[in-house]
Amino acid sequence: MTNYNYAAIAAHCDKLTKKGDKLSIAWDGGNDSGWVYLKLNDNQMDNMTAIEEQLIRLAEDVLAYGSFDGDFSVEGEAEYNPAHKCFEGTDSYSGKLQVIKDCAIEISIPESIWFDRLELRFEIDDEYDQETTASLRVLNGPFPLGYNRLELKIANSVRCALNEEIRTKEDFRGVWQQYSIPRKEIQEKGKKLVYILNQFEYSSAYVKEKEVEIPLT
């Protein structure tokens, strides 16, 4: 960590706040960009002096977000406390984690349809824009006419079931899954082939708040 002139920084902060003005350090960033800046009475300070630039570098060292690289977002603010000679505030960190969700999505195919494997792919973002595809793969031989309609029917069925699974998940941020299912793993039930998709993985959002202190002593 850089050697800082703590006494000079504290004296400058005392000067800026001696008449009751509010001095704070704020930060906002994530996803490979972000910045740390000073505010006086909730207005961003421009034209930094050398000692103010040193204060920002000190805050960057304490916060330790670097250049804000990574799949997260963060924001926060810490106000100067003249009595304690430090900035005190809260940091709010928003990130993602992968969650495995149990389900029971049934896929039904007429037993008379020949194929070697079923391929499924679905992608849903946090605005619920969705792309779902189903493909019946035939390894040796021509692709039979009429399969396209069946593939669209399977894809639509899976899409509707997924929407039901995620619509109540307030923390949902996206899913991208791909499956290749051999015919032999699909169970025969009368005149149908039935496969139960019993789980999928999705991205979940979380927020973590912590107290932040940037000491000037």
C-alpha cells in the first residue's frame, strides 16, 4: 500500500467540514469499470487538488476493488467523521451464484418416431428473453419430414414449463443449459417415450452489505 500523508489529508478534510459541510467518498462500479470520487454536500467534487487525489487513492486501496473487474456491481458511500478522523459508511455488493433447482419437466415423444438422441438447449436472461430449441438427431439416415413440427412442439412445452419454474424467483438472473439425451435413456410408456428433466441450473442474484471505515490515522 502507498505511503500516505494521513495528517495532511485529515487536516484538509477538517477544513472542508469545519462549517458543518458534509464530505463523503462515493464509489460505483462493476463489470470491468467503475470509479471512486469525492462529494461535498452531495455534489460531486471536480478539479481535484493533490491532497484530494491522494485521498481517493487511499480509498481505492481500502476498498480493494481495483479496476472493478468481474461479474458484479458495487456502490457505496462513506461520510467523513471529524471526531474519529475517518470516513464511515456502507458498501453494497451485488453478485451472482449458481443454483441447482429441482423440477419435473416432462417431455413426451410418440414411440413411433425414430431418432438416436434428443438435444435440448434453453437460454433465458434476467429480462425473461428466452430462446429454447429441441432437436431430434438421427445419426445414420435421412432426417424425416415432419420432425420440425414435433421439435417446435417439444421446445414450446419446455419453454412453458421453465417459465412456470422461474416466474416466482425474484433472485433469478439467467439460465443457459444444454442437454444431449440418448434415446435409450428415455422411458417407454405405452405409445409414448417420456423423459423427465429433474433439475436445471440458474444464476441467482445476491446482495451483501458491509460497514466500511477509511481511517486517516
